[in-house]
Amino acid sequence: MASTAIAILNYNGQEFLAKFLPVLIANSTNIPIYIGDNASTDDSVIFLKTTYPEIKLIELSENYGYSKGYNLLINHINEEYVAVINSDIEVTPNWIAPLIKVLEVEPTTAAVQPKIKSYQHKSYFEYAGGAGGFIDTYGYPFCRGRIFDTLEKDTGQYDTNIEISWASGACFLVRKSAFEQVGAFDDDFFAHMEEIDLCWRFKRCGFSIKYLYKSTVYHVGGGTLAYESPFKTFLNFRNGLYLLLKNVPQNQLRKKITVRILLDWLSAFYFLLQGKGKQAMAILKAHKEVYKTRKQFLAKRRDFQPSSKFTEDYSIVWQYFIKKKRKYSALE
């Protein structure tokens, strides 16, 4: 079996570490664990040093966010495969061996994601990954088992191993050599959707991304940033446009950016109707930030190469809100 390590990025997650590390250690025999601490202000570092001295702890000087934090952490790892996993994940017995096997027998597969279900409602898929990620033609991500805020109950309807567009940053196994080849996570994303950008670059370099249903983990979700956080909304809408600026083919870019901005404005109006003014303002703030930094991200297109299909041909906004398609299996 190829050498494998587990990488966890922590920021003020002592409670999750205390709760989930014993389960992770018990179900990941002989696999070293690396934890990068993003300058936590709680007692995470003291807790790890006193309770788990065998864990390789990397103390970072500030909160670098998910993107740069994981890049710095993975720089300390020499194993061939790295399981990137959030601190608020509960693994199950034999969760990692099937993932490792996929990378061992498929040298062109860069990453593989397990089934990700809700920790609070264990019969349901979880928002952050479900049964594998996809992205629509205008850059909106969704999952088998989760479209926008609609979560499906897991009845085995997605118990097939398939090629996906992106593997969830909550938990996936990545081939370290491929991770380095495509340039790792983009530090400028800070957090949210950086895994989609990474997977898009994997696809552009000829790699595959897989979903494996026989491996299951449970995710609390919102462990670092609550789902209703305006900052989370800002990051998601800003980074969604960054994705397009970096990766959409030149002949499609202007149209897709224009439509995406209009759809984002509709989202802001929808938030206002719900009395969520801070969420609406977060979207406008995200657009302002993208306008200021657009040249920086357009410059990252210099190595763009057309690749295998990454986005779906339809608008998930149209499918969900107009055609009332609430499940992945119903999409057209």
C-alpha cells in the first residue's frame, strides 16, 4: 500500500479535535496524522501537545485560511497520498483503504471523495460534498444529494462510483504529486471553492476525479464559518467569479461572467426579500472585490488549455428555481 498521511487544518477547533480525533485514530491504523494550526486563539495547541504528542503538529504564524493553510501544511508531508479532512468529520471503520486503492489502481486519478453525510442527520447527505460535486455552466456548484439548500435522504440512489467534477474539501484523498503539479490550492481564495478550482486544474491536466460510495464519513458542517455567515456568503460569491475568470475558455468568458453577475444580483434581491440584508450586502461586496482584483485573476489564465468537460451544460438556477428540480436525479 502506498504511503498515506492525514492532513487536518485547525482553527479554534479544540472541541472537534477532542470529539473526532479518537475515532479518526481508531479507524486509520498506522497512518500518520499531521495537523496544521492556523494560529488558534483557543487551547487547541496545548490540547494537542498534551493529549496527542504523537501527532505531527505544525503551528502556523497566522490564520492563513483553508487554501494557504493547507498548502503550508502539505509542504511538511512526504507521503504519496494525503487525506485532506476537516476537523469536524467523523470517519467510519475502513473509510480510507478503499480510497487509497482507487489511487493505486488508477494512476491518472488525482483525487477521490467518499460519501459525505450529515453528522446531525445521519440518513441524509451533507451540504459540503454529498455524493460528489458538479458545477453548472455559470459556475454554481451542487452535489449529488444536495442542490442549493435541499438535502436528499440517502436511500442508496447514488451508490455508484462515478467520475465527478470536484471532490469536497471537507474530505478527499489526493495524489500529492498531482497536487504539486497543478500548483496546489490558490492562496487568494482563502476559503471556499478552492477545491473546485484545484479540481478544474486537475481536469485541465488530464487527471480524473472520482467518487467512491463504499467509503462514508459524517460532517458536522459550518465548523469554522457558520452557513449563515455573511463572510461565508462573501467568499462563496467572490470565489465563484474567480473560478470563472481563471478557468472558463476565453470565447465563453464574457457571456458567462455577465450572466453570473446578473444571477448573483437576483440572489442579493432574494436575500433582501427574506430580510437578510447582510447577506445581500456580502454579495455586492464580493462583486466589488472581484472588480478590483480581476486583472490579477485573468493573469492566472496564462497556462489555460482546453480540457475535458468540467461544467454541466445547464443552469442549476433555472433547473432548481424555475423548473423545480430539487434532486440531482431529476436534472435535465
